[in-house]
Amino acid sequence: MPAKVGDRVVVLGASLGALLAAKPLSAAFGEVLLVDRDEVVDNPTYRRGVPHGRHAHGLVAKGQQIFERQFPGLMDDLVRAGVKPGDFNGDIQWIFGGRRLKPSTSGLLSVPATRPVLEYHLRKRVQAIPNVRFMQSRDILRLVTTGEGATVTGALVQEQTPGSTPEVIEADLVIDATGRGSRTPAWLAELGYERPAEDRVKIDLAYTTRHYQAPYDPFGSDLAIIPAATPSHPRGAFFYRLPGDDNRLELSLTGILGDHPPTDPEGFLEFVRSIPVPEIAKVLADCEPLDDPVMFRYPASVRRRYERLTRFPARYLVLGDAVCSFNPIYAQGMTVAAAESLVLGDLLGRGTIPDWREFFRLIAAEIDSPWDFSASADLGYPGVEGRRTAKVRTINAYVARYQRAAVHDAELTNAFIRVAGLIDEPTSLLRPDRIVRVLRKAGRPTPPTADSLAAAPASPPRPER
């Protein structure tokens, strides 16, 4: 058991990144306070501070492994809540360029939980830690520092009830886990520090999501069907069964560079028909919509380069989406935040408050590979602004050929799934034996796509409208 490094730590935000950080923080501080503007305790539904929570979420393989390592038995909790895990390859139909990658068993666990369900069960685990406390419905006004701004000593917050007054919460360490809308750059400027440089990839992405009640299970033994967006087929979808046994379905459509899935029901269905999996539209014809389509817009991926700063206040850290906000179609954000929580735990295990320079340097190493993977892939779309080096152009051309070859080769599919799951580095796809397989198989005629969804029962009953 490591020695306590302080009496109190204040975490700004109760995001997934904050929840994951709370575990190592609870072993190092006498008290852990998570401050959030939403009502988060005992809230298993969508909340204002997570507008993207209404849309498809994916916890890739490395994330699942870290979540379970931090909170043993969490996956069992999710199964009891109706989540049905499966294999990341064999139980998910991956469609690239209009063709399904050849399936096999990857040995990696897919957990098809919605964001509210995953966050709720993770939060319940954190709530059970005796020295963790949630302060909800609080606006975070600013940092509190020593007179010269060299050291952060707490945060000024205000309860949202009318007539409340601001209060200072003192702390030995303050961590910003407020997500993409983090105000740390502005706070730094107010204190006389330089803002972090930013890398941006403008993608003008939108998710539009609708939920359905199906009269039968269209997936059979599969968990989901995912026609992934690619430069050749830029419209994508995530179609899967919601937790439980009542055949409720979630369909999230994605469109990039302003080609956004409409929110009117007929426009939404027309977009569905343009996806290269016609079975999705056929299934929806037998389903009852449960709500209207809802859109979430994501203008750009943003990486804030805190590791490049030469001055920064002591006893203050930033993590999660507040440091790097990834294009959500690659499902990297939650997993990178989980990896950052491990970095935080390792540094706290030394028995001292982490040095900001070392912390930002170490989490930058966790961000580098996922960022390069997604940013390079986004530059494969001709309309995305950015510098396309010879390396980027070569890699994108190779990946397109790789995906065509993987239609015929399950070993290539498994290798690709391991990279997408952040288990293996992208360079593993360039192993000589895999390059040979790609060269041999990429040019083969693609087989006709079998029905992507389970056949409906004979004459399925249509719900009354």
C-alpha cells in the first residue's frame, strides 16, 4: 500500500477519465472529490455534460482490459445488466469498402454497452470507494493559486441552486478531467502562462442516432454490424442490439465533411439506404421507431500539446479528452483515458505528487500512436485539410489494399482488429509476412456479400403504428 501523498485531491469533472483516475488517487490521498456540473450520482441515463452519450460508443480491446484491471468484476456487473459480450472479430460484422472482412476468433472481448450503462456501472464502483466523494450540480469557476500563480491550491466552485455563493475547495492536487471543453488553456493565459499548442484535424463529422423496437432479433449470434466509413465509402454506421432481451436496437449513422445524416425521419432512412449493407434498411422496415433522430456534431480532432510547455503551475494536471479529443469513429478516447489513469497510478506509487513535466511526457507517449493512426486515416479523405507526407499517402494506400485483402484472409482481419483495439502498434501490419499476404490477396475478386443480418422469422409481425 503506497504512502499517502496528500490530504485531498480535487478532480474537475466526473467523466470516464475522472472515474478511472479516482481509483489510483484514492490510494494516494485521504480524500478524492469529483466535482461536476451535472447530477451524476445514481443517474444511469443520458446527461447534459455528455451530449455524445446518446450515440454509439465503443470500448476497444485494450480499454476493456484496463477497465477490468482497475475494477475487477466490472464486466460481470455489465453482464448482469444485460450486456452480452462477444469476440471483437468473430461476433462483429466489419464492413470496409462494402465488403465484410473475413471473420475469425480474435480472443479480444467486445463489450457492447451504451455510454450511460458503462458510465453508470463504473461510477457505482467508484462510489463504493470509502474516501471518494462526488460534488454534483457545481459550476467550476476558476483555479485557486498562490499569489504569483506558481502553484494551484484548489478550485473555486459554485452550487447551481439560486442564491448560492462561490466556495473555495482547497486541495494538494487538482486535475482537469472536464473533457473537450476544458478551460485550462484560458486559465493558463489568465495566470500569465502560455497556452498549449494545438494539433487539429478538421473533419466536420456528425453522428445521427435513432432507436428502434424490433419484433425479432435481427443479429442472431452476432453483436453488431459496422459498415466502417472509409475514403471510398465515407458514409458509415454502427448498428447493434441494446443491452437486455427486448430486441431494442440502436443505429448511429456517420457522415464526414458536412455530409451529415439528416434528423428528419425520411432523410434518415434515405441515408440508411445509401449504406452498402441493404439488410439494415430491410430490418428497419419491420421496426417501430422509439424516438426521433438526434445529431451530434464533431468539428475537429484536437490534441493539446501540454508536453511541449516549459512553464506550468505545480500541483495541477490535465487528462483525458481535455488533452486529446479523438475522432470518435475510431473509439479511442475512453481507452486512451484509461491508459493515462495507469500512468497516473504509477507516478503516485512513488509516494509524491506527480511532476507535471513527467506526467505530460508519459501520457503523450500513450497518445502518440492512436493519434497518428486516426489523424493519418482522416487525411485519406481528400477534403480533410492537412499535410499529406509521402509516408501518410503510402500508409493510406497500403491500408486500403490491406482491407481488400482481409476480405479473403482472417489472419489479416485479426491483425487489423488488434491494431484498431490498441493492443498492437500499427507497424505490426507492416510485417513482411503480412505484406506478402496483402500483395497476394488484395487483387482477388471480392466474393458476393452474404446477408449481413440474421434472416427474419417467417412473416414477422409488424408492430402497430
